[in-house]
Amino acid sequence: MVAAVTSASALLTAACGGGDDDAPAGDGGLEPVSVRLNVDATGTHAPLMLALENGWYEEEGLDVEFGEGNGSDSTVALIDAGDDDIGLAGFDAVAVLRGQGANVKVIGGWEQRSPLAIVTDEGSDIDEPTDLEGATVVMDQGDIPLFEAYAARAGIDADAVNTVTMGEAAQSAALAAGRIDGILGWTTYHAPQVAELTGGVQSILWSDSDFELMNLAIIASDEGIENDSETLCGFVRASYKGLEAAQDDPDAAIDAMLKSFPNVNPTIARGQLVNMFDLLVTDDTQGKPLGWVAESDVAEAIDVLSDAGEPIEVQPEDLYDNVCFPDA
């Protein structure tokens, strides 16, 4: 499948009812910028589309083109190879792949706290982490080491939790029928999807139990940071302007997203977006601009990944650059 692409030029052409197919990229003096998302468009990307619709990238002199992604590992590889200028990717992919030689860094935290959670049915008796002992929770086998790292931080006995595997399509029905007690998922992805099918959910957010693992981040190559920081920081400024505006008016952000990606479910996307608002700031980024990264948070994320069996071969300072926040 070819990933969907949307850009300022494409929106302008659509609005004007046509265009010159032979017009060069960046026409009008704008700098063309290729941005690769981590996955297919979700509600977490809506602030970017709001910035696009409102012309905030153009105000920075940028003609931004967004392409959907095929996973964070793929996005990191595309940025490293220079196939795209900027990406959105999970911090874990950046940390692991930089240790393997990828020349990519975080230049802005998008989800500074982890969206990982145990998603339960609305009204469930599971109100806190210790209630998971004796419960049956669906998770992939590959997620068990991560769950064990969470359990150690939350003070629960991981062995006392019954873990089962199940196809994603069957999980919501199993939860609604009471055959399982919870699903390991993301509040910014799975929880709104499950809620759409079950009528409501509640979530035990792992980051409420000292499980600090930065998730989604804006990334760029070392070469881009060194040689084209003005372009990168223009994108960063406009993107966080979109994020601030989306917090004030989530519906406007979803409307903007539907213009770029009309196949997105607006109810699910809105839930994903609103849930993301709880993940923007950590204790160590309080009082700083949105997106500014604290080295202590990066160090904690490395510890979490290491505890989950992902050896990280780089130091915290090698994984991020606050080049776009010089006054923070």
C-alpha cells in the first residue's frame, strides 16, 4: 500500500480548484520539507494537520508534506537515510537504532510520558495496579518483559497476573463479555478503539507508577541538525503551535485532520488526541516549552528499556538535541 501523503501545496491546490502539475516543489519561495509519521494517521497527529491547515508551516517558510509511516523503526531508517527530512517515531526505536549506528536524534518530545496502560471495562473493579494481581490481561508475548519492568515499579507481582494472547480484533468483545479483565495497550491508540466497541473504558496509566518512557518524538538526522537547524526549528515551532491550539479546540484539530486523512474515524481520533494531552509534560519538563526534553527523562527511559531487556548502547546526551529551544 502506498502511504497517504498530504501537504500545504496539496491543500492549497484543492482549495483553489486546480493547479499546474508541472509546478516545482517549493514554488512561491517555500522550502519543501518531507515529514514521515510513525504509522497511519491517528488522533495524535491531528495538531500537525491543524498547523498545516492554519498555514503556520508556511509562515515559517516551509512547504510541508506529510506521509504515513510503517512503524517507528521504518521512520528512523528513512530519516537516517535522508529519504525524509523529519519524522515522528517512538523514543525506544531511536534509542535502540542509534545504538546500532543510526544518526538520528530527538529534537522535540511529542508524548513525553508513556501512553502504555492496562485498559479495562468501564466500571471495572481494577482501580489501581495491585488490583491486577489475579486478573487476566491480554498482551503480546513480546510485551511481557516491558510489563515486568512496569510491575517492579508499580509494586505488584507480575507472576500473579494471568497473561494471555489474543488477536486484536477479538480483544474488545472478550473484554465486554468478561472473558478477560484488561488489555495492555496505549491510551493514545487502543483505549479509544476499545471504547468505541464496548461503550466505555478506564485505564491504569503506567506512567502514574514511575514508569517513565518517552513515547512519540519529533526526530531528525545529525546532518539536518548540523546543517539545516533553521528549517527543523521552523517545523518544530509551527508544530507545537498546532499542539497548543489543539488543546484549546480538539474538534478543530480533528476537522483539520479529516481534510487531510478523510478515512480516519473522528470519534476514535478525538479520543486518541484528548488522551495524549495527559502525556505532554513530565515533572522535569514543568515550566519549559512544550517539546523541550529533559536529560533526566531520557536517562530514565534508557533504564526502563534496559530493565525490559533492550540494551541501549548510547548515553542520554547522544539521543536528543534541544537545538530548537535555545532559551529554555
